[in-house]
Amino acid sequence: MHEIIAIIFDFDDTLAPDSTSGYLEERRGLDVRRFWKQEVGPMMETGSAAEEWDPVPAYLYRMIEKSTGGEIEPITRDSLARWGRELPLYPGVESIFGRLREVAAAVNSRVTLEFYLISSGIGEVLRNTAIAHEFKEIWASDFAYDDAGRIKFPRKIISFTDKTRYIFHVQKGIFGPEYVGKPFEVNRKVDNARLRVPIKQMIMVGDGFTDIPCFSLVKQGEGIAIGVYGDPDDREKRSKAWGFIEDGRVSNLVPADYSEKSALTHSLVMAVESLATRISLAGHIYQG
């Protein structure tokens, strides 16, 4: 019997305000609205498939261009890590992990609750946040750095369907030091009985279009997908988030507030209780 529940989070606008925008604005003094709308956006609107950029490599390229072109103070590994330690999180985020572990244990003491982070954001930032230790594994986009620690080239890019790859890493238990340098291990066939975490025992929490493939995969696998929106006063983000409900992408849509009595915490508690109960009942049937 598989007695693990995996809760998989996106990061930006899910657990915290956009961390890349925050870094560029707070640490490098950029006009982030202009950066996204007038510098990154046009790279995806060329009108030619041969010239069109995907969103994630587009923003990473622009960051490197600004860092190496002298327009801003160079972006370094140390400054990204420092921002990770300082960036603000949404209300209640730091306490939600322990709270959900208590919920799972109360329903079924044999259940292990694990947390994972899959993000198109910058890994050096995310691995230095106050909650990084809560995650079994963190997958994010990363830079290569030169000898002075300045960003040089994208080393890893995680975008859209790339995110689903890491759902399968969780499912098959392919993570940790023993799998470093073995990117194709995730493609190996694993018998259903040997899967570490079946998708039906996963909860996916995200906010944006890069999360849609994961939402769809988790829902198709009978797991639970929860959509969040970070700023309840942002009409555009609210409207986009509501589209996830209309399209059947998510089971629920709530503000990104993890306080004890919030709608999101209530949704997560119910989801964990439901899966822990399902695992308990399946265990009784399995044992005869």
C-alpha cells in the first residue's frame, strides 16, 4: 500500500508575490511593469514561429542581457540568494506545512505528507526562502554563473509542460542525490504497484498558465487541483484564475491566504482529510 500524500506547490503568486519581479524592482531598481510588457512580451509576439520565444527563456534572456549590458548592477548568485532569504511570503505560509501534517496524522497515523515545489522561477531564490526546508525537493529554473558569481546563461528552464515532468519524478520517487546527472530516469517504465506516490494521492496548488498542464494531469489522475490568485484586487488575475474553473482545470479557486481560518487553508485541510481517509479505507480493503 502507498501511504504518502504529495502536495505540490507552484511558488510565484502561489506562496509569495512574484519573486523575480520583486528582485528586479527591490534589488535592481527596474520598472517591472515595463520589463514584462515592453521587453519580455514582444519577444513572444513576433508573428513568426521561427522567431517566437517561449515565456520563461524570454525573461531569463532579458535578465542576462540587462545584467551583462551594464544597464543595471550585475545579477549575482549571492544577490539572488539574499533576496530569497528576505522576500515576503503570503499570510500563514510558514505555518501551513505543520498544520497539514497534523491534519493527516489525525486522520491516518500511517500517512506521510510530503511537500514539493515546481516553479518557473529562479532556483537560487527559492532554495533560500524561509520555507525551503519544508520541501522534499525543489525544481526551478536556474542560471549558470561565471567565476565572479554573475549570471551567464540559463542552465535549467522549467516552463509549461516541463512542469509535468516533475509530477512523474514525484510519482516514481526519482529525486535526491542518487539521481543527479540521470535526467532520463524519469522515462523508465514503472509498474503501478511500485509507484511511490500515485497521482490520485497528489494535491496540486498553483496560480497561472504555466500550471495548467499540471492541473490537467493531476485531475485526470484523480488527484486534487486547487487554483489560487495572489491579489484579490487585481481584476485581470482574478479573471484569468476564474477561467481555470470554467475550463474544469481546478477543483476549487481561492485567494492565496494560508491563515488558519482562510478559504485556502480550509480547502487544503479538506483535501488532505479526503485523501488520508481514502488511503485508510483502501488499506482496510487490501488487508481483507
